[in-house]
Amino acid sequence: MRFAVETWAPEYGVATDESRLDDASDKADLDIEMPAASWKPLRPGSVEPPGSVLFVDGIRRIDARVWITAGDRAVAGVCATVAAGAVLCVPGSAEVVDHVVERGLFTPACDEAEDIVTRHGTYSCFPSAGETPDDLYYEIHNRMTALETEVSNRDRSAAAELLVFDGPLRTRTDPRGVGYVKTQHVQYLEPAQQPVLVGLAAGERTPLFLLSGRGGSRYSWYLRLPAERTQPWAGIVRCEMPAAGSIADATVRADQVTALLPRYASEAHKDGRAPQNLYPIAGLENALRRRLGDQLLMERALRVAAAVTVGADMTGDA
């Protein structure tokens, strides 16, 4: 395969609007835990917190943008490094127990696209469903989600009583799993329930509601983490879990999670994304970044590999 590395810095032209990753087509049924007209802030009662919690997260980095020669046209692609890992938290300790790093060439489907082998690692080819930059970005994100699921299914996660995924569940169905959504791009509540949401005190939650759509059926709720009330949504996060079992069981799990998460909420003088960026997730992200390798080194390796393909073509022409 003949390809060239773009001379622009790799971050140029990369989609950054993550709101498009949320599925706004989900339908919300608010009459689940109680009638929507009776909604009020709920504070967890006396619940037994999970003894072990596994926080799962992933990160991705663009290493280079490339152009693949496909007949008489050039096809745009992105070389990216993706990683996922897990932090196991038990009373008194938190430990990174697993991680996986993968390099990929994300490109529109074409016969010429294939793995890129460099001196520092191989970029496996992942064809995307479309040809726009957003399509490539979503394919990178989907690969990261797949790695997160892979990590959560490994042996080290088997003992955890609760799995917290940083982000929506996205079709994950492990009954222990909870999706943790830090940024609210989609509003699922009706205007009548908005005062309940903004009226939450720290440690309180909304009643459960049911989301149905391409991601399957999930119970969801909002809760407020401890934070300075600088604006109505300060400290608000949304959680979701598979819609399996009874409503009674779901409310117990929602109370457990609502009572648990404020313990891990970050503080503004330590994290610019406080309080939503939980300490175990922030620590895991830092640990994963150290495992990505140097971006400039990987870009240089890709340029060397591209030069080899050009040299091979010239030798063949001769």
C-alpha cells in the first residue's frame, strides 16, 4: 500500500463535537419509579455500598493524518492510538489492574487499505462506514468502546461488584454495569421535571426513567455531586444501567451508586473538570496516556514507513 503522511499537525481537521456521539433519538419514559407528575428529589436511604468497584475508561490520540493512493485518487485516513484500562477500588486502596493499547489506521473502505507496519508498532486497518472526517472519528471512538468492553470482560473484573463505565453504556449489558455521563448534551426530561433536576442537593438523585433506542433499554437518573453551585447544572451527572430485573432492584442499585459516587468526586483546585471527573477515572487517564508512547516518535515512524512504500514503487517502476 502506498501512502503519505499529511504535513499538517495531526489535530487539525479532527472532529471535536462529542455531542454527536450521544443518541438524541432515545425515547424517555418518566413514569417508572413514580408518576412524572409526582417527581421530587430523592436521597438514598440506608444502603450497603458495593465492596469493590471497577472504573473503566478509554482514551484516544491522533498520531498522524494520511493519504492512501487508491488508483487515480487519494483516500484520507487517520492513524490513531487507542487505549482502555480499569481501576479497581476497594476500601483503602485503588489500583490500575488492567490496560490494553492498540494502534489503528481508520479509513473509508477501499481495496488498497491495509495494515501499516512501522518500526515501533503496527497500525491495524479499520474501515469506517463513511468517508467524512466525522465518520473516521466515530470509528476511532467505537474502537475505544470495544477495548473498554474487552477490559471489563477480563478475569480481573470478575470480582468487582460494580462496573462504572466513563460514558454511556452503548449496548453493554453486564448487569453490574453503570454508565457515567459527565457532560449533558441531550436533555431527556420534560419542562415540568426540570425544576426537580436543578433543585437537587448534593447527594440527591431524580427518580428513575427508562430510555429506549438503538442502545437498548436502560434505566437512567440524574444526580448531583458535591460542587459549588455556580450555575443550575453544576455537579449534575447522568447514570444509566441495563433495564433488567425489577424496578425495586433498580432503585436499590440507583441508591447505591448515588451514595457511592460523591466519595470519588474531584475538587476544583485539583482538576479542571471537577467534580464530574472522578478521581479514579482521572488517575486512569493519566496512567493510560503514559502507555500510548510518544506521538512525535510514532509520527516519525509512519513517515519512514511511507517513504519505504514510495521507494518500493520507484524500484518497481524502474
